[in-house]
Amino acid sequence: MPGEIKCTVTECEYNQNVKCDAPMIQVDRNHASNAKSSDETKCETFKRKM
């Protein structure tokens, strides 16, 4: 994956030292038809650590 994606959600399986290590990420709108800020988006790639 080019570049680095910072992620502070340490409960996620893909979080490695505050960086996303997922092979692909998917970001969707969070209850908004037209996102205007990051609060209106969400990471769908999240997978809770076991």
C-alpha cells in the first residue's frame, strides 16, 4: 500500500503501531447522503481484535 494510513483505533485487527496494515480500506458515509466532514464518514474495514 503506497503511503501510510494513521489509525488510532487500537482495537482493530489491522492496527500495527498506530498504522493501518489492511490490504485495502473502505470508507463510507456515516448516516449522511453527502459527507461534509470526517464525522460523517466511517471505516468499514474495521475488524475487532480477538
